[in-house]
Amino acid sequence: MKDTARRKDCRQEATPQLALMAMVDARATLHEAVVRAGITVLAAMLEEDRTQVCGPRYAHDHDRRASRAGYADGELAMGSRLVRVRRPRVRSCDGEELTLPTWERYSRQDPLTPRAVEQMVLGVSTRNYARSVGPMPAGIASRGASKSAVSRRFVRATEQTLRELMGRDLSKLPICTVVIDGIHVDEHLVVAAVGVDDAGDKHVLGLHEGATENESVCRALIEDLVARGLRIDRSRLFVIDGSKALAAAIRKIFGRRALIQRCQVHKRRNVEDHLPESLKNQVGRTMTSAYRCGNHDRAKRMLLALARQLERQHPSAAASLREGLDETLTVMRFELPTWLERTLSTTNMIEHVNSRIRKTTHNVTKWNGGSMVLRWVAVALVEASMTFRKLRGHAGMPKLVAALKAHDATIDPRSIDRTVEAA
């Protein structure tokens, strides 16, 4: 009885495993059947095209425009790779080879490159690409899923993405706010810019690569934006992390029309770095309260009072707080709605983009120069732009636009009229 019970238990344990194996076999059989059926249908469509051009087989036709010319091996994209297919050949009465409509239509499409880019962005390595797209049925010759083939397609596609991104015309975008930040990729620093238009929509504007976030790199990025149509004859709000080099580059090009907002989160972290652990939370809360009080003058008084309190025991923290203090309060002078003010007071908007870049590039183990870095970052920026939503608090954008125009009027009262005429 014990042996019988033991055998019964073994059979019961084996049943789920057998069911799983049967399911895997069924899926493999279905995949093979679908692929083979697709090739059969394609062959029938090609033969139908040839019949329409050449007429029925073995039928006499004095008005025949072309004749059958056997078969040749060809390749079409299927299952994320190139599959060898027998291609019916047709020759005209003059001996010129004709292309069948079905073959021309399917050979013109290139789903392999977008699929390769998508797989790489999702973290699939070139070495594992073939496994990710699944096997082809036995007896069907294919190629194009090897490491080198996928790598070549990815390089071509990302070069094109980078060219399109860096060649985009910005003259028709009514950009009123530019958010700029840098991110380190391997030994390279990439400075990227995201713009916000008058309606609150976000746009990837451009990027530039360098070794450090120095003034030359920052200025090269801004000059490229201007060369592609970002106008310098109207005031804009620039939101940055506090980089002096970036602020200097912006001022050299835009002059007094550049309104710089330094990230309040970065400022708080910089001050806290000069404090012992026991004071970090307290000082941080005080700074946050000041930044959220909703009044520029009151916020400045609170922050200066805090700097005086820190002066004796923690002079470095006090100096860090005072440095660039007015630029952390730029947006508060506009008296914007609360959510829009908070959104534009930090670089969180572009930090989301940076996180997407890190996620896209984290599987790359070997970087081959700055060109490769730019290609990968460009792809990540395009992917991030697909998830962009309107700026939080975008309903208050007309008030920001009005404040920028009012600032233009303080520089040159005629600037508003010229801006309207140019638009």
C-alpha cells in the first residue's frame, strides 16, 4: 500500500511538469506553423502577381507583356531577422527583369532596424538579441540576428536619430523656458537642454558632449540652440542646477534677457553638505518653508536670517546659502500660481530625463568614445520625449509669458512690438 501511494504521489507531482512541457511544445509548434503558413501565403501572393503580369501558365497569349524566368533566392524581413525566400522572376519582352508588386512592397519595409533599437533600449544586449526574438523553424534559412548585424543596424539608426535631433529647427517653437543640466556617462559629460513653450509643452532642444561642465561646453550647447533658431531678442527663463559656468555662458549670449532660476533643491543640498547631521533636517526644513512661503521679499528675509544664525558656528554653510541667493528666488518675483512656481523652481523636469538616460545606458559595459555616448543619449532623449506630459501648473503659463514680456519692456520698450512683428 505504501508503494502504491508513493507512486501515486510521484505521478501527481509529475503532472504539472508534463503539462508545462506540453504547453511549451504546443507554443513552439504553433510558432512554426504560423511562420511556415506565412511563407506559403507570401509564395502564393508572389505567384498571383506573376500570373497577372505574365498570364496563366502554358497559355498562348499574343499580347503577353512579360514571361516567367524561373526563381532566385531573395531575403525579406520576418521575425526580426532576414529570411531566405524563393523569389519568382519575371522578364519583359525586352529582356529587362521586372519587380513584382508584392515583393517590392515587402522588401521596401525595414522593421529590423526599429526592432533592434527597441530591444537595445529595453536592455537586450547584441549578444542576446537572437534569443530575444525567438528561433526560426528548422529548414528556413535566416540571418541578421547576429551580434555584429544588430550592432551595425543600431549604429546606423542612432546616428540618424542624433542627426535629426541636432538638426531640428527651433525657430517655430515659442520656447519661454529652458531647463539645462549635465549628466556623466562613463568619462564624458553630456549637457542637455529641454524647453517649455508658451502652452506648457516640453521639447528636447539639444545636447553637447565634453569632459567637464565648463563654460566652453555650456556655451557650445547654447550657441547651437541659437544657430538652430532659438531667438535671443526675447527674455527667457533659464532653470539650472547652480553651475557658475553654465550661468556665465547663458549671460554672455542672452545678456539681460536671461532670467536665471537656480534649482532650490540643489541649493538646499549644497548648504546641508556643510552642516553636521544634527542640523541638516532643521536647516533644510527652514529653507523649504522660505521657498514655499509664496512671497519673494519674505522668503529672502527668512533665508538671510538663517544665514546670520549659521554664520558663527558654520560659516561655510552661511556662505553657501548667500551665494546666488537671489537667483534661487527668480521665479517668486513673477507671482505665478503655486504649482507652476514650484515646478519652475527646480530642475526636476530634466532630472526625469536624466533618469531615463541612466536606465537606457546602464547595460552598456564598454564605451567607445564620445560619439557612442552622444548616440545613446540621443536615443534616450527621444524615448523620454515620448512620455512627456504638459508642465505641471501649465494653466499659469500666460502669466509667465506676460512677466517675460514685461521684463523685455524694462530693457527696451520697443522689444515687445518687434517680437510681435517677427512672430
